[in-house]
Amino acid sequence: MKTRKKKVLILFLLFLILLTGALGFTLHFIRNQDSIRNSAKASVFADSVAKLIRVGNSGTLPRFSGVVEPQKTWNLMHSSEKKILELFVKEGDMVKAGDKLLTYDTTSDQEELTAGGIEEDRLNENIKNLTSQIASFQNEKKKAPADQQLDYSQRILSAQNELKKAQYDLQKQQAKNENLKKSIANATVTSELSGLVRTVRNPENASSSGDDSDTLITVVAVGQFRIKGTLNEQNRQSLSEGDPVLIYSRTDNAQVWKGTLSEIDVENPTTRQNPSDGAQKGINASQSSNYPFFVEVSDVQGLMAGQHVYVEPDCGQADVRSGIWLDSYYLVQEDGQAYVWAADSRDLIEKRAVTLGTFDEKLQKYEILEGLTEEDYIAFPNGRIQEGAPVEKNIDLMAVYPTDTAGTAA
């Protein structure tokens, strides 16, 4: 009896062991099949919502290259007729408005003015004599017989013509003498602008250096900057004079300045080739006209002359706002319901319903009220995504901005 009970117990234990093994195999098979199915689906790259909502523009607004330049520049133009006697400044000097920059040599002007004074006296004496001569001829004509009237008339006419020429020559000489006096009086040139002496050109070395510029000295205002950029024909309508804009550092997107587009110079376009329009295919490239634009900066602190920056329309993208504001292109809207492709708890992609709030038309962003948190990861929707596909998270998402949409800055 006891032997029979032992056999039954052993058989029961063996049954349990076999049952447990079968269940384990079945679960392993199911999991393996599920893994095979998921691995057959293409991986989906997903970005952090927390970082997406902090990268600003995200490429929805046009962005242009710009360069920081002095707001005011004053150029002293050189006259080839003048010789410099003494220079009082050099490149890198700081000057104030009214400071002396140089003195011209007036030796030749002084000599020419002396000769001009003598010529002016001679012309005055000649005019005096001709006037007296005309009066004398007119008196003699009155007493002369009829056969001499024509001769006196010719003498008077000839003298009057000489008088007119002498009076004209006197006016020319007087004007020349006045200019010489002004040139001598203004021999010392002062700066019209307070700032930095950026360039000093020596005209005596111009021919040997190949420099044919007429600019002798350039003074730039210090600490007063503006941004110069370029628009082309295709994006000319993206900006208008008076528009508020944002200026971003190229090396640190956290550095942002505000400004106003003050001018688009449509009168002085430049032309460049667009190699993408056929040049690489062996045909003539198209031409595109570029238009310089200028931005007045509200606060220039932190900007440096020559610094390269980005400029984009200010639509409020730099303003700090609460909640989740998501670019519209991350959303799929079907039958009145909005969805996003989001990573689930197993890092598999799922089509998740979200509740939308306000829509910012300028930035093309939706406020997400429910269904998404900053801890989630979402993917850009496309027709290749399959629900249940494994997710690869972009952990180190950078705030990448589009590069220049208008060509290089001047």
C-alpha cells in the first residue's frame, strides 16, 4: 500500500515538472516570436520632448547670416592734389570729434595764392583802364564827323568785349583765390566722429602697394553696433523694414539680442551664381540678386565688431512660456483627433492620442494639454513608422538651427 502511494506521488511530481517545462517553453517561444516580429520592424529615432520644446525656432522660421559692424563710420577722402605735411594719428588710436588727424602742406597753395593776388590786381587795373577808355571813345564819337562815326563804334565795341572778358577772368581768379584761402585755412583736418582709427592709408605708398582707394583715414564708432545681412530674391518677402528680429550667437544659442530691421537696401543689389541651379550638371547656373539689410540692436552688450551671427524674425519664440508647445509637424491629425508617435514604457513606438490647446500661427506650434509630458520621447511622423517598432532615443539632442537661407553676410 505504501509502495503504491510512493509511485503515485512520484508520477505526480514528474507531471508537475513536465508541465512547468512546457509552460516555460511556451512563454519563451511567445517572447522569442514577439522579439522576432519587433526586430523585423525598422527602428524609430525619437527625440526628448523636454529638449524639443527648448530648442526655440526648430527650423520653422527663416534664418539669415549677419555680421556685426560699427553703426557709424566716417571716411576722410584723400585729394591727389594735396600733400600731407604731418599725420597725428595711427591705426588703433582712439579719437574724439574735433581731434586733429593730419595737416596738409600748404606751401604750393601759398605760392599760388600770392600769384593769384597779383593776377587779381592786374585784372582790376585792366578793367579800370578799359572802362575809362570806353568812356573816352564815347565822348570823342559825339564830336567826330559823320565819316568817323563807324570807326569809333568799332573801337567802343572792341573795348567793351575786352572789358567783359577781363571781368569774367577776374571772377574766375577771385573764386580760385577764395578756394586757396579756404584750403590754407583748413590745412589741419579734424575728426567728425568719436571712435577708433581703424585704417590710415599712406597715399605715397599707394602706387607701390597697388592700393587705389581714395579713403585716407577711417574712423569707426566704438560700442555702437548694427547687424548687416543679406536677403535674396527668393526670401525677399521674409522680412520687412520695421520688423522686430532676434539675433543669435553662432557659437552659443543662449546668447540672444533683440533688434529692429531698419533698412533693406533695394537700390544696391549684388548678384551671385547659384551653383545648385544647374552648374554641377554642366549647364549655366542661374543668377540671384542679393539685397543688403541692416538691423539696429536694442542692447549691444556682448557683441563684438566682426562677430558673425544669425538673424530671424521675432515671433515670440524666445519668450519663456509654460507648458508643452510642440511644432505642428510632429502631430498627426485624423478624424478630429490629434496623435503623436511616442515611445511607450518598453521603448516601443505607439500612436498616442493627445489633447490640443492654443495654436500659435506665427510659430506653427500647438499647446499640448494632455497625453504628453516632458519625460516622453516622440518621433517625426512618416509613412514608414510601424506601431510596436523599437525606439532609439536621441539622448544628446542639440539645438540645431538651419544655416543661412540668404547667402553669406557681407
